[in-house]
Amino acid sequence: MICICCKAGMKHCLNTLLCMWYCLVTSVAVADVPHHSVADENSVRLWESGVFGPQQNQTFLSSDVRAPVFMVHKFELDQTAPGSHIYLSFPVGGQLQSPVILSARDRSVVYIDPSWNGGGALDYQPYHSQNFLTFWTGKGHICWGTGGCILLNDHYPIFKNITSNHADFIGADNHEFQLTSDGTALINIFYKVNMSATAVGGPEDALIHNNAFQEIDIETGEPRFTWIASDHFTFDESFNEFADDPAIGGGWDWFHMNSIQKTPGGNYLISARHLCVLALISGEDGRVLWRLGGKHNDFLDLSGDGSATGFCFQHHARFVTDSWDEITLFDNRAMRSTAAAAAAAAGEQACSRALRLRLDLDAMTADLVHGWAHPLGVQAWAQGGVQALPGGGAMIGWGKVPSFTEFTAAGDTVLEVQLSPWDTAAGGRHGSSVYRVYKHDYKAYPPWGPSVAVKDGCVYVSWNGATEVDTWEVLRGSDPGNVTSQGVRVPRAGFETAIRIPQTEDLPVVQIAARDKDGNVLGHAGVVDARTGDKLSPNIQFRSLERTRLGPQ
């Protein structure tokens, strides 16, 4: 547990007694460590000096997960776009990488589960009239991964696990997992193959990191379409000079595909980082229909400064309008870790940014609609993503720069969050990176119940994954089979809420019930002894009557 008074470990905290007093004299205490505010100059100084480590995190009494503690530079709730939750993925406090879902209202953790050992490309996507939590899980390597892509319904069981069964491929990569309206999933694939690289100064049998993508039928798991990069692009289009790179396990990463999207016409928009190009791929025969950017650009740039075609080392390209004529992408403008995160040493032209471009596919022109730069002018040498929000704004993850921001259509910053000190970005192997960040409405009802712990006269309660908890209700009794409401309800206060429980000999056991904003009971924690903290019964699952009222199975 982290002390809420001084944000240090309890066993090292000089204010432990003060913290206990805080719990004892209030009916509800915030067990979560408050996020730092940039308005607190001392907090900023300690944060950036590394006092809290490369990534500050907190522990809890009622759960063994760890949660991040952020530096919040700006937050104007009434100016932010609709969406109840924020989705991202990163490892917290030495845990394995995990899907992380935050409340958009207070940035507290709602769901985190490092047992997945993944979470890449975390999103909330529709399939057959139902929305699913979708993400990658598997073994991560430097710059790529091998594994499968998961769909979870709103009770968290696995609905599908999608991967490739191609004999030459070794599973789905962690960059992309996109569902389509055709009942399929798009997965990205990295695999090694020996090929001639003499055209770029390499040997006849060079080890190549090649790329492919597959469109997989979600119901059957069978591929409907397979595309291989080296069949349609040439090595001399790469901006990554030929070299056998030991950092990626050997071989040359010439293409580095990192996003795929299917169009209504049955074609595919792809992003190839090391070619500095977006391309539309034919869904009939795989040929390249057009290139935006790169060495063989097909578009006339109308932006005036080359922004519409001069992006490079980009990520996360998406068509974002119903007319399919506007694209967002994250323009890294850097390939190597060469610049400090919070200073654009090479000038404004070196700063990473998110772009929104408009294409005229009849005239073959491209123009800049909007560009969003980080308020501090940062350079993200890898990763990064942009979500177009309702109203014309954007949610941006800044990749290896540990930050995410929300902008309005006018370009105003209404949310700016930092995950770890800026100096963790240069090397990129410590601290936190923020690849893609999404904001959506989200409702989920876990089949497991809330968790509780008792310490120093307080009951600590949390419910990992439950989105609809509004208040916690205290029930007490003389034995586990005889507990009744005490008329005490306290608001959910972050991931874990602490509730003062007065000691009474005639009511030695306690149970906590979770209620939604309408007062419906969502679930119960197990009964515990308020004196010793001993658990007297297991967590109680949803009652069937309540479950049918709450939502679909």
C-alpha cells in the first residue's frame, strides 16, 4: 500500500499514524494515491528527478494488481469529447504488460490484468451487433511480437482468439488488430525469411524481416485474404538502410507494417513505417493501387509545406470519414532514439505530430486538414497513435514519449497526462510508452465479485473490471448468514475505496455491496470479520435476476 499523505511506502512512511487517523475520522477515504498536478511545483521536481522511479505506481490492500500514478498537466472535463473510458496498454510496476482501462472522469483504473501478458492494440470494437474488448497477447520482441488477438465480451470471458495458421508465419504481431464490418479480423504478421538483398548492398541470402497481413474469418478462424509485402514492394523503397540488426534478433527490418484497415470497396489501407508510405492495397490481387508519401508518391501535395506527403516513420493510419476521403496518422518524423523527449533540439521540423489529411482520389491530391503537436514539442522515435473524436478533436498517444493528450477541433489541449519522467523516452526501454489510446463508452459486468480487505478499522473494497459501480453499501451482522444493510452508502473513490467500520461486538462481520447509479445491486463481496480481517465466505457472484436486468449475457 502507498501512503496517501506522502506517497511513500507505508513501511517507510513517517506519517503512517496520520494516514490511519485519516481513515478513522472519515466515513470514506480515497485509498488510491492522487495523481500529481503540474500546478504543484515540488511534485513536478520530485517526479522529474526520479524520486518516484521510472514509473510511479501504487499497490492496494483489496487487490494484488498495481496501478499507475500519473502527472496530470491539464484536465478540463467539460471540454473533453464524449466517452466514459480511456483504453491503453503498458506494463505497470514490474508487472507484465496489460490492457488498462481508465475512467475518463478521474483517470482511475477500472480494469487492469497483467495475467494477459499483452494488451497491444487495445480497443472496443463491434462484431455482429455486440461490442467486444479487443487486444493482442503473446510474446513481445523488440519492434514486433508473436501471439494471438483476443475478443472479450462484457463479462470478460474469451469469445475468440484469432491468429494465423499459415505454415510460414509465427502468429499475429502486436501492432494491429482491427475488426471489419464483414465479420473478419485484420492481423499484422512479422516473419523472417532468407532473400536476396543485393539490390540494396546486402548478400544473396540476407535474413529479412518480412511483413504480411491476413484477413481472418472470426467465426471459422480461416483466412479470407493473405498479402505479403515483398511480393508488391521493392527493397530499394526502404528508408531503413540495409543492416543485420542484432537488436531485433538479427536480420533487416525493411518494411515494418504497423496498421491495416479495410475499406467498403474491399481494399486495404496499410502503413509501412520504414517506407514512409501509406498505400491502398487491392483486395482482388494485392497490387498497390496508390502510394501516399514515400519514394514513389502518387499525390500532389496541396499543403504548402509538404505536410500531406512528407510524413515519415509514421504509425496508425485510418480513414475517419463516412466518405472515406480523410485519413489520420501519427507522424513520428524520427526513427532512432536521438532526441530528448521534452525538447525539440533539431527544431520544429523534428517534432512528432498527429495529422489529418484530405485526399481527392479523382484529382490525386492530398491536403492538410489539421496537425496536432504535443504542447511541449516532443519527438517520439517509435509508436504513437491518433483517434479522431466526435466533433473534430483527437486523442493522441505519443508513443515512446510517455504521454497522451486530447485536443479539441480548434486545437486546444483539454487533457494532458504524463506516465513517467520525460528522460525515460530517449532510451525507450524504461518507464512507459503510450502507443494507441482510445476513448469510448464502455460497460462491463465481471462474473467475479468485489474484493475486500480490512486494516486498522477500515474496509478496503475494489472490483476490477466493473464499470458501473457508483456507490458501496455496508452490510453488517452477527454471523455470515445474517447481514443487513446499515444504511451507509459511500461513493466509489478510485480503484479502491476505504470505508471506516466502527467496531461493535454485536455486529462483528461485514459485507460490502456494489450499487449502480440507479441503486441496483451489482454484486456483493465476501463476508469478512471486521475485527481480524478473516474472510468468512467466498465472493458472491451475480444473482441471475440482477444479471438479466443489467445487460446482455
